Amino acid sequence: MYYDYDEFNLENVRGLSSKQKEALPLLIHGGTNRGVAEIVGVNKNTISNWRKDPLFRDAEIEMATQHSAETARNFTYLSYKSVEILNELLDSDNPQLKFQVAKYILDKSRIP
């Protein structure tokens, strides 16, 4: 399971143990209670109990919100970049490539 601790600002999370802070990004990225417990070195029931704790739950919600916002920003950037690439391909000297790109765009745009 891949996760990036730098994605989250864990320094602002007060009142949580180091193991809880280690568990948060793993959970945000879709880790199961059992899988996260194995990585962090606690019992899976401990993870369940942490997720019931208001302080941990608030931190998890805040981090999930940050993660969703970052994902949306990344998707928007990649969408613009993809459109730029399609524009460049439409200017190609290769007529077959231009046709394929134009067809792809029209097929995806669902213009009748």
C-alpha cells in the first residue's frame, strides 16, 4: 500500500499518539483496520477503537477532506494538460493522427 506522509500536515494534529498519526494516512488511502494494524503494530480492535474516538475521527475527517481537495486539484491540472496535448496533436503534420485525435474528441464529447 502506497502512502505519502508529506501529503498530510501531521504536525497540526495534537493529542494523538505517534502510532495514531502513522495510522491516519494509511486509513485515508483505503487501508483496512486489519492491514493498518499490522503495519502500525497494534491490534485491529485498537484501530476500531481509535476510529470511535472523537479526536481521531475529527483528524481522519480533516485529512480525508484535504486528500479529496488535493485529488480534485490534481485532476483539474491533468485535465488541462490533456486538453493541451490534444490541441498539439490536432496541429500535427500527420493527417492520420489529426483525424484520429479529432474523432476521439468528437466521440468523447457526445456531440450528435
